[in-house]
Amino acid sequence: MILDHIKSKAEEFFPDVQAIRHHIHSNPELSFKEYNTSAFVSAKLDEIGITNKKTVAGTGIVALIEGKNPGKRCIALRADMDALPLQEANTTSYRSKNDGIMHACGHDVHTSCLLGAARILYSLKDEWEGTIKLIFQPGEEKHPGGASLMIADGALENPKPDGIFALHVYPHLPTGATGFRAGQYMASADEVYITIEGKGGHAALPHQTVDPISISALVISGLQQVISRKGNPLIPSVLTFGKIAGGFATNVIPEKVEMLGTFRTMDETWRYEAHKWIKEFTEQTCAAYGAKAIVEIPVGYPMLHNDPALTQKATTWAEAYVGKENVHELNMRMAAEDFSFYTLEVPGCFFRIGTNKDDKEFLAPVHNPHFDINEESMKTGMGMMAWCAINALQP
């Protein structure tokens, strides 16, 4: 039975996948700079025997595994490869060697699981029909998102997949568990850049200045009201400013203040209405106090929508693989994922694998300097990717 074969192969290949993860984790690279990671992945594909591959969007890789009757159907599996600009606090033997860079979101795990799944699928290629497309993607953590660039560079063409899967680590579930959500799952994400230009001067003489710092406080407070009062309260929305820069002394009012934030929502129509309200409110508020506002809201990742039919099937497949008791329904999240770009083109399913140990260890959240996983979870990850791909090849 192919399910048993996949589980057996996951156990057999686990030590090698663990070593792969240690190497990638120790040598993290930032978004769109994954040169060594890309070369390492390419070499590992060669070792497996997968030579039908090409470089896409700079550091991305697309590779094909052909089973029997390869033209019958195509399913894609995607993993992201980039790390975060974060100093690792862990002291493991495989901790980051690159100062200020860390795989704190599990992309090293995703890439390792996909390489493991690729090895499983290649070793069993005489037991399934169709083609598996492997997508190793750069730049998930940085706009405009590596997925959008991969798609623009033809990653979903020749052949175009009939469906696509990706997994993500989830420290809120124990190892061996999986999580799914059909339909709306993750929010859109747009960056907000605001510059408030005022008139600098002495802090003791504010009447002779146009104070951009005090105006920025009004803008931030007011925008929270705009989002909560102009938007439908039934539509989740979040506006957060993560950086404010302005000023350099206690007794000087600066010329300008720069504000950087993010806007996220679960409704595409309201998304663009909110852009308009953010811009108009900011410009009008600044003008009322004699300042000038420059507002830029580059469009980021769309809302992630898991195809209901494909996700329901994957949930059933997961129940067969890990047991019904280990399959969980996920809540909607205001975090974002550029996997959403793929789901605009083909039916997609983005699911989670539990990575903590007995709900006692490896509980640090992603984007945390202490983040790490119970590596046994990678057996579930690579096995589930292979299992979903083979099942999805059946029309």
C-alpha cells in the first residue's frame, strides 16, 4: 500500500532531512539573497536524481518529477527558502552562523520537508501517474513576495498544475498533528509608508514651528478610528504601525517624521476602500495643522483562500495519514502569506504541521529569537506533502 511506503520512506530518509535542515538553519539568507541556499537545494535535487529543473526569479527553483503517464495531471508542491533579519537566541549546534539573520519562521523546515517529499516521490515514481512540480521559492518575507515573481517568470507554466500545496510550521500544535481551514484563512497585507513634513525649530517655541511629531500622534490615533468606524465590524481588519522615526534631541522639533505600518483585512473590496480612507485622513489631518503628508500604500499580498474542495480532500487524506484525532480545524489568521498569489491562479491548499513536543517544549512562536521545532515533525511534513501530491494526481 502506497501510504505504508510513504511512511516507511519518511522514517528512512529522516536522518538525511534532519541534516539538511541543520545546514540550512545554520546558513540563513535574507529574502531574494538565497544564493547559497538555492545552490544547496539544486545539489540535493541532483543527488536524488531530479535533473529536470531550472532557476526561476533569480534564486527560485522549479523542478519536475515524472511518474508513469506524466502528461495525465500535474500537482505542485511549494516551499519558501528565505530567513528573517533577527538575531538567534538559541544555543543549538545548528544555530545561525550569520549574525542578525535567523530562520525564525520555519522556512528551513519547509525546504527540508519538500526535499524529503521529493526524495520519497522520486523513489516511488513507478507507483503513481502524472507529474509533480517542485517549487522552491525565494522572498516570502518581503514585498512584493517571491511567489508573485515566480509566477511572472513562468513557475506555473509548462506544465500548469491542477492544484498546489504548501505547509507551514505551527508551534501551537504538537508533533504529529496537522491543521486545515477551507475558504478564507489568512489576511491580505499591504505596507503603509507615511512621511509628515512640518517645520522644525526650537522645542521651547512650538508656535513658530509645525510639529510633525505631535501631528503623527494624532494621525496614528485617528487612523485607528477610521478603520474601526469606516469598516464593517464583521470584517476583520488590523492597522499597525511598527516604526516611527523622527527627531534627534530633546529641545529640537524636527522637520519630518516617517511612519511605517501594515494594513491587513479579510475583504478585498474593503481593502482598497481602506487605502483611500487612510490616505485622505492622513493628508487632511496634516493639512489642518500646516503640515504636508506623503502617503504610499504599495499593494502587497492578497487574502489567502484555500480551495474548499481541495482542502476537504486533503483533510480526509490527513485523517488517513495521521489519524482523525490529529487533524484540526484552524482559525482565521490576520497574518499573511504570499502563497495566496498561487491560489489566484490554481486551486490551492495551505496547511499546518504541529511542531511542539507534547505541548511542553518548542512552544516559542514564529518570528521569535527562541523559535525552534521538534524535528520529528518533519516526518509528518515530508510524508504529508508526498501523500497529498499522490492523492491529488487522481482526478
